[in-house]
Amino acid sequence: MTMPPEPEKQPQHEAVKQEGGAPHTEMVLPCAGKLDQPDRRGHGGMLSAADLREIIVTTDVDRYMQLFKRREWELLEKEFPGKGLVIDEYNELNLTPFSYDLSIGDELFSVQRPEEGLFVFDPDKPEKGKACYNLAPGETVVVITRELVAISMHYSATIWPRFHMVRQGIFQSMVKIDPTWYGRLAVAMSNFSPATLELRRGQAFATLLLYELSTPSVVDLWHFDEIQEQFLELSLPEGISEKRVQDLLGAAKKPELLKFCSVVGNKLRVIGIKRSHIDVLKKASQEPVWTQFLDNQVAVKWAQHTRKVGGRDTKRRMICMDALGMTGLADILRGASEGKRVHPEDIVGQSCEPDRLVSAAQHYGEPFDLIAKLPRSIISTVEKDLGPRIASQIESSLQPRMIALMFSVLGFLSLIVAVVSLAFRFEAKTAQEIAAWVGLGRLALIVGVVVVIAVSVLAFTRKRWDRSYDMEESRILRKTLGEVGKQVSDLRTTVGGLERQCDTLDQHLNEIGHNDKRAARPGA
């Protein structure tokens, strides 16, 4: 016999006697622990406002950040037990039930116009347009937060847009904050509305959600300069010589690679190498020995490499992050503008060889193939479209004029004949008058014949006029094509000069890298 399921346990109610005398019932919620428990680590999940108040550091912040930047986690736990979050310029009013609202900081820059530089808010100069920034329709800007945030290894965070910004038509990028991060945060904002919107310093625009990790992170974020002594050396595989690796590093055409990996003797020295660096090195050579060495040795070994302090293994891995400790947008702006826009002064007097342009078109496709085919496409357009269009315009403009002229001449002759006939009929009295009128008629006839002959000549010579008109238009088109061809030739010369400058720069960088390696060798 199947027993019916037990009914769910309902929340218990207790009778509580009020001071007025009449008792009332109060719900008692079951819970595993006390709500005021100070240390809740290990549970995982999103933190509430009460949790945020418990873990945020509000006193002796300078001492906490000093230990935080040195990654002295054991000492931090000892001096600041249960703490794990720093929000510079913390404001209790920005705290919501389970998040913290972030504000716009001092700087921003336009993604569409990085050459204009940073826009710095200055409320004291409204007449110069510094009190607010007018975000135009379709424009994207990168803003920095007013708050500096530091998150310990027990937590991670994300930044979400606030609804009132979305309602205005502003879309914000989602930002992920890793454990052990410290610094201000850069957030991209795009205006998808048809109106210009104002952005002001201190305006709440995003909200910070904090999550507790079920287990603490074992990876620390570092600046590259802070882990110079934490390098990893790997023996080169058989068949790959030191000279070969140096050639591959040069073939990658990424000078910044030289600070993440270099050749020391018969070993590859690696410091903070990333997945993107591995992909670049793979593109330099597809040899199986080389690709297997990168995947099975370089990538795996560095991912497992841990930081050593005074000969003691901390058991903590390292990741390099350039934006760590960010206080302004200058570095991000520099990366957005350098090498991505060409200014007129950069290409004056340069040239492009046809073979280099064809090679670029074959390798990269658009828009280089369009540039390479530009003269051919212009000639084809002239022959197939522009030329016939001009001829049709000439044809359509001359024929109506010739017909109108013919009818005008015939009408004039008819008028003369009619006048002569009427005069001869009603006003001719004597033989002398008749002779005079006959002479006038002959004169009119002669004039009419001359006009008819002139019109006939014009009609028969129309094609010759058309041909001469076409020749004049062709002369103008040939002149235009010559100018375009000259500009294309100048463009080819320019690109060729840029290529030669790049080759020279690569040679200089390789020489600098070789000198640095030679100086780094023992006994050099």
C-alpha cells in the first residue's frame, strides 16, 4: 500500500505578546545560520547589500591597498579578516539591495574621433563646453568610472547598465572584473537614440554586481614589469635552432612579442605569454614540430607556472594585464589611435609599386583589390556607360533643335508669300507697281531659297558636328583619366615607400632585440 506524501512543513508561528496586551503571531523563518554571521565565504553566489557592507574596507584603506598590490593574501587575511572589497569614494546612497551604482569619472573619449583626445569634465568652465559632454546620435564613447575598485581573490564582479540609461537609448558594454583586479574601470557607451544626450561627471550610469566564488581564485593579475623575475625557460625541440626561432619571431612582425618571449641560448624564455601571442607565432610557421612545441610546451607550461617568492612557491599562477591599476584613459586612447589612422603628412612623397599593390590585393582582398582595379574600372565605366550616355545626350539635344529650325524657316517663307500675294491682289494699280511687287517677290523667293539651302547644309553636316562634339568630350575624358592615373601612380609610390619604411623598422627592431639578448647573456 502506497503511503501518501508527507505535507510540506509550514513556517512556524509563535504568539508574541505585545505591550498593548493582545498577542499576535510572528512568522519564524527556518535558516541554516544566523543572518548577522560576519564571515560567509565558501557559500558562493551573488552578494546582497548586507554582504557588501560586511566585506567592504572603510578604514585604513591605504594599508589594505599596499598589501593588496603586493598580493600578500595571508597578511591581508590576518589584518583585515573577512574583508575583500575596496570602493574608492564609497557612497552609501549608491548601494542598492544587491548592487552598487557606479558614476561617470573625469574623462572620456570618442571612439569615432580619437584624434580629438580626452574630454576632461570641468564644471567650473560651462562656457567652454566642459560642464557636460553632448553624446551625438550614433556616437560611441569610452568613459572611466569615478570609483576605483579592488576585488580580492574570493570574489568576481560584472558591470550592468542601469535601466534609466537604456530607456534614453544608451547601450553600454558589459564588463567582467576578474578576482585580484584593482583600478578604475572603462565602459563603452553608444547612443542609439535620434537625440543628443548629455553626460555629466558624477552621473550614475552603471551598476556593479559582486559574486562570491565557491573557492578562492588561484590566479593573480600582474603588470608585466612586476613579474620580470618570474620567467620560464623551455628547451627548444630538436630541429628548431636558436637562429630559426629568432627568424620566426621576426617573421611574426609583432615587436611587442620580444618582451613576452625571447631566445636565450638553446632555450625559449617566456614571461606572461598569452593565447594571442601563441596564435601569432603559429602564423609565422606551420611546421608540426613548432606548433606542437607552442601548444604542448609553451602554452601548457606557462599556464601551470606559479610565482616564487624568496624561493618559496606561492602556488599561485600569473596573468599579465596592461589595464591593471588604471587611473585614466590615456593608454586606451593611445591604443585606439596609434597605427589605425593615416594622416596626410604620413604619406606625402611616398610611392607604391604595382607588384606590392597586387600582392596586397591578393592577400587581403577588399579594399586593396578595389584600389588595384581602380584605373581599369574607370576606363570600363567611360567606355560602357559614360560615352554612350554623352552620345545619347548629344543626339537628343540636336535633333529637336534642327526640326524646330526647319519649321521656323518654312513658316517664315509662307508668311512672305502670303504678304506678297495680298499686296499684289489689293494694292497693285499700275504696271510700275506690279513690276515692283514682282521684284519684291523674286527677292523673297531668293531669300527663301538661300535659307532652305542653309538649313539643308546644316542638316547634312549634323553628323560632323556630333563627331566634333564627341571628340571634345573625349579629349576632356582623356585628360581626366590622365589625372586619375597620375594619382594612382602617386598612391602606388606612397604604399611602396611605406612598405620600405616598415622593412627598415623591422630590421632596426630585430637588431635592438639581438643586442638586448646579447647583453642579457651571462658574461656579455
